[in-house]
Amino acid sequence: MAVRRHAIVGLGSRAQLFARALAASPRAELAAFCDHNETRMRVHNGWLGTEVPAYRPEDFTAMLAKERIDVVVVCTPDHTHADYVVAALEAGCDVVTEKPMTTDVEGARRILRARRETGRPVRVAFNYRYNPVHRRVRELLAGGAIGQVGSVEFAWLLDTAHGADYFRRWHRDKAHSGGLLVHKSGHHFDLVNWWLGSGPETVFALGRLFFYGDKSGHAGDRFALDLDASPKLRALYGDAGREDGYVRNQDVFAPGVTIEDDLSVLVRHHGGAVLNYHLHAYSPREGYRVAFSGSEGRLELDVRENEYAAGAEPVPKRAQARLTVQRHWEPPEAVFDGLLGEGHGGGDERMLAELLGDAGPDPLGCAAGHDAGLQALLTGLAANRSLDTGGPVAVAELLGELGEPA
């Protein structure tokens, strides 16, 4: 396999994962960085001990030609994803983008059109698919362990360290992130789509800003992130912030928060299964529970990540997971009960290996292309529209707006 030349656009914290993997891979070459912040690009080069050429956003298209880029990795703020994805496709590049693929219908329409016109692939970095316990769920459901799935209950708890972080950063503005239903829940909606093997049909959502924001009545230094205490954050956002004015540690109780922190969503999937989903971003502990009720029994996954949040930083701990199958009239069987790996339960490492061509066969379909990214996005966009209208939203309406057949 020929070595493929990669460029990373957007040099925030998440880019470090891709930069390290690309720099170490024999199958790939890290050929260019692109960011509006030159300090941040120098920081990444310093960490890698390299001199990767650095470009500014206005030179993005010229960079692709000059550096002979084969693959663009998009790690910019969510609302800019479509601009870079489309420009890269039109320049003849393949694309790997952080989730969400984009944040609105117009961005999805532009990406869909560019993909059709160029024939180039778009991959979405849904790392949770590669988590071993999530892969086991997929195997069990596909193998008929509980028969036909009738319903899914999915509750995701973000603690007051991790959850608060979405309210310190640019994510707090729904125009930039699409809100948690697009930015964060996109992971979870994708998992359910993948587990069930079907996409959303009808979506209804309720939600509000309850804990954070200037109307909550809360305040306190416990939520303030100390950038100087972390060499990584200080380099990427403290020092670099002096160049572009970006404030990484905004007050979570200040005005300007336009996203919700407590959300409930009902989704009817094609085939009839119904998802009952809840996300809230102010739990004292972090973890998630998902349960599938089927015609022949029940499958339950319980993951405990951080037992409690002591302050603005998460309490370090490897996630503990228990996966149980209980068929009708039979005792429960613990399929997995133990610790998960680092980096989204071990998903990051496996995803990077697959993206770089080092993972071998993919019998479970972990690789997520444009269509998977679109299906997860449609659930979040339909949920946001439901929040606005107060009623259920047929996903076919959104497909029609994209120019897709209903």
C-alpha cells in the first residue's frame, strides 16, 4: 500500500490523537497542518519533534495542491466542518472528519452534493463503535441473542467536570456546535443506528437549560478550569489564546449559553424499534446505561466511568463495564464484567488503526462513512427541530430538504 499524505486542519486538543498516530504510522505521512493560530501549530510540532509545514485557513486549498495531500483530517469547530470537507473533496482528497459531520441541513446538503460530484469518500470518526464492549453488543444483537429488538433505553450521564466543559468552550453556542444533541449525542445516536442496523424515522424531543447558564442561580469557582495546571491546556489554549483571543475557560454560569443541558429524546427507528434516550450534563458521576428489550429477552450494558467529580478536572479512573444477557425464563449471563481500555474504552486506538489501514477485516462494519454520519446527524437535527416546534419530526422531511428521496 502506498504511503498517503495527510493534512490536519484544526489543531485543538483532539488533533493530537491523529497527529501522533500519523507521525508514527508506516502507512501514512503527516504532511501539513492548517489552523488560524500559528502558536498552536508550533506546539504540535514541538510535541512531535517535527517540522510539519503550517498553513493558515485562507491558504487551505493551495496547501492541498502544494503538499500533494491525499487525505484531510478535519478537527475544526463543528460549524466549519462543511467548509473544509467540501473544499477537500473538490480538491480530489479523501476526508476523515471528527463528529459531527456538520451542524445543520445546509452543511449536510453541501457535503452530500460534493460527495456525489467527486465520488470521494467521507469518513466520520465514530470511535465508540470500536470500543470492545460495544462491538460485543453489536455481535450479540446481530446474532439474535434476544430476538427482535422492540425498544432501547439509553441514559448518558456527563459529570460536572466533563459536562461543564461543553459550557466553557465554543460548544456553549448552538450556532457553533448544534447543541449537545448534535455534538455529543451524535455518538450515541450512531451507536444505536449501528447496533440496530436501522436509521431514524420519527423523532420527538424535550429539553432545557437547567443547571448551567446565567438563569440557573448557580455560581462558584469549583467550575473554573485551571489552564496553568495542565501543560497541555496551557500550551494549546493559554499561550495560544494570547494570539487569537480565544477564551478556553469561560464561566459556565455567564450569559451566552444557548445549548441545553438536560435532554430527552424518543426515536422510532425503521423496523419499529423505539429508542428512549436521556442526556444530562450535570451528574455527580459519569457513566451510561443502555438496555435492549427483545422478543426473547433483554440485554443490559452498564458503564461507570468517573465515580464522582471533585472539581473542574475529572477524577482519573478506567471505566468499569458490565454486559448482561437475560433470555426469558433463564438466569442472567454476564458476558463481560471488567475494566475497559484507555481512550473511549479502547476505541480510539482501534479506530486509528482502521483509518490508517492497520486493522485488517471489519466484519462488524465499524468503519463509519458519510451515510452513517448523516443518519446520526439527522437524529440530532430532527431532535433540535422538535425542541423548536414542540412536536414530532419525520426524518423524511429533512431528507427532502437535502434533496434525498423521502
